[in-house]
Amino acid sequence: MFIAPQWENPSVYLARKEYDMNTEKRLVYMDHAATTATRPEVAAAMVPFMTSTFGNPSSLYDLAKVSRTAMDGAREEVAVALGADPEEIFFTSGGTESDNWAIKGIAFAKKAQGTHIITSVIEHHAVSHTCEWLKKQGFSVTYLPVDCFGMVNPADVEAAITPETILITVMMANNEVGTIQPIAEIGAIALKHGVLFHTDAVQAVGHIPVDVRAQNIDLLSLSSHKFHGPKGVGALYIRSGVELDSLIHGGAQERGQRAGTENVSGIVGMGLALSLAVKGMPENALRITALRKRLTEGLLAIPKTYLNGHPEKRLPNNVNVVFAFIEGESILLMLNRRGISASTGSACSSRSSEPSHVLTACGVPLEVVHGSLRLTLGEETTEADVSYTIDAVKEVVQRLRDMSPLTPPELRSQP
């Protein structure tokens, strides 16, 4: 874990220490797509802006100027990471707000020109639920299909454009199966037809290279806690010249675009975390991709196990598989008892009994779709973690299959 004891709640640290001493389990975190630990150096950089240097950046005195200068520095760091200009970066409370602002803001700003939006069937709920809400306000939405790997076909995007189309919103990388979309091609199509293009890049930023100019992106959403920054802070890139309505009203912050006193400590933390993530990206991506390959091969060695998402065009840290004859929730509970934190898909819908909309869109059969497991690695993941996880999953899958009435005889343990 990145969190050192001095940055951790003492009771949590002591509980974890006691847990380690009284059990034979390792503690392996394999859910980095859900959230990441805040780096110690990031947490240290944030502390002064919650204690001694606490001025409101909208005020005029020197204490406020320190906060404002720190925010400007963070804005520059985010801009550099995206290939943008600092004036194009607007701070938000996270990826969900950024998605809502981008889509609703463009929808209502462009309503006189058209009411048609294009998106995909595998978007995060921050996008899909927003589009559903806009349909109730009189907008129309086209949901593009994906192939078996969860990939959007750029030709389908172009074919869906009408004279009424005002926005295309397609995620950069899927949060469940890790598939990376052909964003530059989609952006070029949007530019060709004079349609604005937004991408939810929450899972991508800090993990794969992003260049809003080269990829023809007009609006981009990101969230700090996905790249070892603090929770509750994010940003929306808005290309210079793009006009959209505000989502939150009540003040002149963020150049009059987003009201509310800025989360200065969070913004400072996000800027530093993203800068560190981008700096270490080439080395980390190579190492984590190698670990992902080993983990994938180890899991696919289990009979009747299938990989979800594109085998190559996927996030470096994402492994998503489905096991026939058993349920993902049972897998998670048994892995948790072995000290492994994992997921069946999006953390935002982990308590839902409905099958993953992403996996069903990819054509995963209903009889096995509930048997999915998502393991997402991070900078602190080790070879030993991967080995332990492979062994634990094999043991859990076999135990559950032995208990399942659906398991055929040849997959059961031999007496």
C-alpha cells in the first residue's frame, strides 16, 4: 500500500496490523480501477492547505494568494498531462460531475442547433444515466453497439450522425473490461462533421498517454482517485472556444463556469499525483503489463475460463475473466476471506444483482455472465501478489464448482 502508517487512521492501522498477525492470509489489493491509495507525498503536499495555508482562493489577501497560486500550479500540471492549455482545465468534484457537466452543458447550450446525442452501450453510468435523463428532457440518444471485445466501430459513429447531432460521447477506456477505444478516429469523424466530442477518460488518464489535440477531443473528464490522488476532486477539459452551460450556479469560481469554493488541498493533490503518474508511466506500464500477462495466463489455465475485453488493446492493469458454472459474488466473498480485494465489475454498481451491461453488450452468454471477476493491478502490485492471487482463485473456483449443481463431472475434484 502507498499509505504509510503516519497517514492512516490509527485505529485502521492497528486493526490491519492485528489482522495480519492473527491470520495466515496476505493482504492483496486487486481493485485499482475502483480507487487507489493516495501517495504519501501527495498527502503531505495537501496538508498545509487544510491547516496553515487555508485561505479561500477567491479572497484578496496574501493567504488567499498562496492558495490561488497553488491552484494555478495544479492546473498547469493537469494541462501538461493532457496536452492542453491551463485555461482549458476546470476543476470539479470528480469524474461523475465532469461527465454530467460536459453532456448536460453541451446539450442545453446547443439545443437550438439540435437535440441528438451519440454514445455507446458500454458507458459508465455517469454517462449513460445522464443521457437517459436528457431523453426525458426531449433529447434523442443513439446507443452504439460494440463487438465481442467491447470495441466501438468508428464507422458506426459516422453512420449515426444526423443534422441534429450535437455531441458524441464515447469513453476512452472501459472501466470493467479495460478495452481502449479508437478515440483519435472517433474524434476525427466528429471534427469532420462539426460535432463536439467528449470522452470519459477516468480510467485512462495517468495510465496511458493522452493528447487532446492529437486525439481530436473537445471535452474530457478525469478523476483524481484513479491515479493515486485524493477522492472528491476531478477536472473537465474544455477545448478553447467550446461553449457550454454551467451545471452548478452560485459564484464566479473557475472563471464563472463552476460555482463553489474550490477544494484547494484536493486540487493540489490531484496535480501532483497526475504529474507523478505521467512521469512514471512508461516504466510502470511495462512492468504492470507483464504482471497482467502472467495473471491472465494463470487464470485462463483454469478450465472453462474466458477473457473479457480486447486481448491487446486494453489498459495495462486490467484483467477481466468469466468462470462458467459459478457466481462472481461468491468468488469475491471467498477471495476476501483470503485477503484479496477484487471486483466483479464497476464499483458503482457492485451491489446490483443485474448482470453487467458491459458484458452483456459484448455478447457474454447470460448463463455465465454472473461468473465474472475483475482484477486490476497497481504500482504496488508485486510478483508475489500475482502468484498468491492465481493460487487463491484456482482454489476458490474449484471449491465453488464442487458445490455447484451446474458443474459437469469432469470439472469436479476427483475423490
